[in-house]
Amino acid sequence: MRTNTRTTRTALAAVATLALALGAAACAEDTTDTTSGPSNAPAATSQPNDGGASEASVVVFQNGWAKATDGEMSGAFGTLRNTGDVEVRITGVTSPISQRVEMHETVPGASGMMMQEKEGGFVLPAGGELVLEPGKDHIMFMDLTAPITTGQVIPLVLTFDDGTEQDISVTARDFKGGDEKYVGGEEGANSDG
Ligand SMILES: [Cu+2]
């Protein structure tokens, strides 16, 4: 058991180092490259909107980043733009680095700002955008399987309510703040979102 753990650690460290290098190299492209990608493969099953464009294909994600942490939780941020002329809704987010990923909003609570799961997910108005930032709406890693290290590139998959998906990524950086408490989170009394 112990040997296993150590081996895993070493492997993770190597991956983190690699990610750091890749992250630095990929930086310049990040803003232009996030458009849609080839990810939205499935042919529209449920009929989407007038133009027939899938929700995934009209959404652009930019300036994505996440908070480096050695805790169990962290947040991911960035700007989601809807370039289409119909409202779209994100119904789910997954990532290999966390067993559970939630969409959160931040609301005033009894003891300051609190965050909670956003009911129904993130809505992007037609032609509009949703800015995910600390202290506001954000993507929350609820149960990290390993620490997030500075420079690490973290893949995420967004699922839209028409069933289409989009692959995005965020790059981890050091950030102090975004320490809103999680409503109903026992262990996450002081999380990193
Ligand atoms: Cu949160």
C-alpha cells in the first residue's frame, strides 16, 4: 500500500511538471483556441434551436483559470460567451481531477457571502456572456483527487441541455481569496472556491 502511494505521488509530480511546461507553452494560444473544437460530435438528437447549431458549438470559453490548492476543493473561472441567438444552458460539468464538480453561485448569507449550487445550471443569454469569477458564479471542484499545482492544465467537459458537450481547459494559478463558505458543506466550511 505504502509503496503504491509513493509511486503514485511520484507519477503525479512528473505529470504536474509536464503540465507546467505545457501550460507555459500553450498560454499564447489559449484565448483564440477555445472556440469550439471538434468536441461537439454527437449529431443533434433533441432538436436544438432554429439554426440547428448545437449549444456546444455556439459557446466560447475564454480566460479560463483555476485556483491552485492542496485542499479538497477549488474553483474554476473564466468567461462563457454565447455567440448564438438563442439562450443556452449548461446542465453539467465534469473533470477527471474531481469526483464531483458543481456549478455554484455566491449569495449573501448569515455569516457573510456563501456559495451554493446553482439550480438549473448556468444560463447564457442569447448573444450574452457569463463571467465566472471568485465571489460570483464559478465552477467548483468538490472532491479533488490530488492537489492542484500552479501551471497545471485542467480539462473540463461542459454538458448543455441539448445533450451536446464541449471540452474546455483551465490553467491553475496562485490566488488568495474566493474563500466563501459552502452552504451545507460540513467538511468544506472553509473551502477554496
Ligand atoms: Cu463554490
